[in-house]
Amino acid sequence: MEATAVRPRRRRRRRRRRRLLPLVILLAALAVCGIGILFSILIVLGVDIYRQHTYTSVILPDAYRITDMKAKEHTSYSVNGDNTDYIYIITVKYEIDGTSYTDTLQILQGTHFATELHARYLADNAPEEVLGNLYYSEKDPSHIGRYGDDSLFVE
């Protein structure tokens, strides 16, 4: 009699496991997605915090000069295919502690900010005021950075 009572219990256990299997798979998939999203957020925050701590010295708009601003097509390649953006490459000349430096910045072309900056550059109407403060690292002043709408920590 015990042998016949054991078989229905086993069947019930198997049925329960079969019903729970899709739920376990769904939870595992959600966990993997959640970890991926969290990891991406940590990378973005880490890069921005690094940039905030690296580029600490300020160059005011009246201390640098935009010497060139060219439109360029930029194509990035990925698994999903090609992605073409149009950017402005801005050449900036500045001086720190008596040494003259030249570096470039890149901004997307289709924004209101880029349109205003380019119009003022063409009219030679103080485009540096639009670009705002630039930042550099005291360890390596040959590279500049910018905090703006593209930064998580807007100054």
C-alpha cells in the first residue's frame, strides 16, 4: 500500500516543478537584465565622476579662443549596424602658465546649442560665451573638457 501512495506524491511534485519552471526562467532573465542595467548605470556614473575629479581647473570664456569649427560626418559601427551623426569639431586655443595649447572638442550638430554656437562663430560674435567654461587637468593641461547638458552633473 505504501508503494501506491508514493507514486501520486511524486507526480504532484513533478507537476508543481513543471508549473514553476517558466516562473524561475522569467525571474532569472529579469535578474540578468537588471544586473546589466545596473552595471551600465555604474559605468556612466563612474566615467562622469572620474571626469569631474580629473578636470578640476577652470578656463573662463575670455581666456580661450575658438580658432576653428568644422562640420563633419561621424559614423560609428556596432552589431546593430552603422549609425551616422553629424558633429562639429571645435578647435580651441588657450594658454596656461605661459604655455600655449590647442585642443579640440566635439559636439552634436543638430542641437539648439550647436546651432547658436556655430552662428556666433561664423559672425565672429564671441562664440566662447556660448561654449562657456572649459576645464582642464592640472596634471595634463593639454586636454580640455566641458561640462554642459551632456554631463550628468551640470554646473
